[in-house]
Amino acid sequence: MLIKHDESPIWSEYIYNGRALSHKLSLLRHVQSRPPWLRATLITTLALLGGTLLVSVITVLVTSLHTYILTPADLLPADETLILFSSTDDALLRQYETWLPILKTLPVAEIPRTVAVVQVPNEGKALVVFARRPVAPDALPSGAKWTQHEVGPLFVSASSPAVFPLLQEPARPLRSSQAFTLLARGGTEQSPWIFVERSLLPAPTTLTDSVLDTLFLHSTSHLGIFPRSGSGMIVRLFPASTDGRSLSLPHPMGRTPEFSIALARPESTLGELQGKLSQESRIMLDTRMLTFFSETFGDDVSFLYDVLPLLARPARLSLSRTASGTLSLLLQGSASDAAPAIARLHEAFRGSRTTARTVTRVFDGRYTFRNVRDDTHMITDELVSVGGMQMHKTIHATQGEFCSAIQGEDFLLSTDCMLLEHAILERPQGPGASALAAGTFSSASLSLLLGSDLPTLLLPASPLLPTNDDTLQWSLSRQGDILTLTLLPVPSQVVSGIEESGAGGALP
């Protein structure tokens, strides 16, 4: 005889002829056998238990994964981190010793390392070196002056033990910084790049330092430096210190000058310089510009009314030095009223030159007579056609020359007629590359050109310049709140220099 003895939601016990038998029940069938309100309650309870278990498992997994993928940027404090070298080789690290002497205490390593310089409150600067398993033999410095700890998946060696409290769950880690997030875009922990606080750069000391700082670094708080494989470098600036968008710039000369700069908005850039430079720097800049235009065109030319209207659109200025040491200038641009404005410059140039010629005669080997005569042949003025453009030459026999070429609204101006002819004949057709600014320069040539006025950031030893290339071409563009400065070596076939010039002979 079968008698039910006991029952639970998942099993039942029966007695058959005095023997106890257990029988597993289907939980679903058991639930379905209950009243509807009880079934709903049981299903809801089971769902909550399952959801809680699932969330707990996911939380454990995510926490473990986060701990595993911790990077130095997750540990370093944003406010105290001065510079972070990500996977950087020793040679590149050493370039920054002039800015950060503490790097001289870092032992040499044969492999790329991730190194940070942190400002420890009340102690000064400290070095922090990071490594992951497997740790290479010379990756982490050791010894009496170094303290090592394991922080999550990272092994950390610091030149001061006071660093480690800063790495323990910082209130604002470096990765949460907007500057770091934007500058690091596209980079990985294994790719070499450098995150730099603006305060590490040398303070401006010369006029050219101030001009460079105002144009590129005025509002910059941080830089991201990305060495390119082979040669060249990309420097990102945050936040962007200039407004506007990229425009098509005049083509560069066929042969590289000692220095050139093209600006999308030269008139507004000059206005920005006037507004942001200190009073002392502004007076020095105005004095040098006025002196140059006075020596070239005389005192009757106004930079504001005669020259600035030619700079409302994109323009390029190039400087080259002749074999005699004379600087030759070439200005390329376009303007709606270019022809009458340039005719005015030719008139001013002629008026500033004298046609007086001194004639000296000696009689009987003893008596010297000097006679001053008006010689109209001392200055020539002619129009010629060169490469489809009308070229205007105003040449003085001993006091220099001024030449121009116009085609529609496009114009070229130069203080060297032969240089201008080369530029016309080698001028590419069509629009140039788009950028906020662009140009070329040679550190060695600029050193000779500017002497002690050479900007500190352009010195041959500057870590912001590629070390293997002296002559560089650069361009500046903007993406959102990031300015990107691209530095590339000029192709060797372009760096040939201008072989001839009208007044001064060969150019380097």
C-alpha cells in the first residue's frame, strides 16, 4: 500500500509496504500546482535571487579585470604629475635632463620604460618607474635610494617613499584629466609618447621667445609629444591657443629657404600678437618692423595702411641669405586691391633712393675734385613677363632692389629679383595645403640669422625638435580643443638652396 508521508517543493517521501521511498519533483511542476498568487511570489523571489547572484559574479569579474588592467595613468595623481614618459627609450629620456635635472639620477636601461616625475608635497620632485610582469632585469631601479612596491598588477620603484601614498587611489587620477584624455587619444601603454605639463618649458627671455609663446603656447596647459618612427615628431597642445579653421596656404618655394612661415590669417595673427605681448615686447616688435620697412621703402610707407591690407588673406613670408650675407625677403599672398597697393610700394622705394652720383677726378696727380651729379641711370624701372605673371622691377645700382609679380589677385614681392624669378618659374599650380600655419626652418641657419635671439624651444638641443634632422618643415592644425604641430624632415632633394640671386650671388 502507497502512503504519502512528507513533501517539499523539490521532493516527496512515500511509504510503500512499510518502506520509505523518496521522489524528486519538478520545481516548475510544483510551482504550477500552487495557487496563482503563490506561484507569482515564488517566481519573483527566484528571479531576485538569480539576479543578485549574477550581479555579484559580474561585479567580482569587473573588479578583478579593472585591477588587472590598471595603468600608470590610473595611479598617478593628475595635479602632482609633471611629466610621464610612456614606453620611452633611454636616449629620449636623456634629452629632457636640461629641463629636469632629476633625470640624471635615473640609471641607464637598455629597454623602453614608463617613467614619471611627480611633485611630492613638501619634498620636491621624485622619480617613479613602472613595470609589468615579466619584469626585465634593468627595468626597475634598485638600491638604497629607491623604494619598490607592488601596486595591483604593476611593480613600482620610486626615488622617495613619500610617492606611494599619492598612488593609493588618488582623488583625481591622471586618466581622469581632460588634458591627458585628449592628448593621449590614439596612444597605448606600449607606444612611446610623453605627457608634459606646460610649466616645465623654459620661460620666455627674448623677443622671439615671447612671439613663439604667444602664437602657440599662450593658453596651453599640457603638451603631448609623439616621436615618429624613423624621423619627425608630432606635438599636441591643450587647450588650443588660437581660434579659426585651417585655410589653403600659398605653396612653399621650390627650394627651401632658411626660414619661412605661412599663416591662414596673418592680419589677425599680428593683431593677436599686439594684444597679448607684454608692453616691452610689443614696443620691441613694433620698432623692428618699422625699422625694416623704413630701410626698405623709406619713411613715406605706413605699415598699417600700405602693407597690412595685403595680409588679410593667407600669406607666406620666406627669408633667404645670399652669399654676401644680405637677407632676401619673399612675400606671397593675394588681395583684392593688390595692384594699386604694390604700385604704391614701388613708388615709395624709388622715392627713398637717391639718383645723385659722386664723380671724383684727380689732376696732375695732386689735385682731387669731387662733383655730385644727378644720374637718372642709377635707378631702373621696368615691366617684364615671367611665367605668365607681370613682373615689375625697380633696381638701384647700389642701394638694393624691389620687385613684384601680379596675376589677378595673387602677388609675390621680393627684395631680390632673381629670387622672385625662381619663385615664379617654380610655383606649383592649384591650391596649397590647408593649415592654420606652416613653414620651414633650419636650427643651424636660424642660429646664424638670429644669434642670441634664437628662441629657446628652437635651439638644436631642444627636446621638442627631432634630433636627426636640422632642416624641418612644420604645419599647425586644429581639431576641437587640440592644436597639432607636425614636424617632418624636408626631403633632401628640396634642401638644395637657391643657386643664384640677382644682387648677392649664390644662396646656401
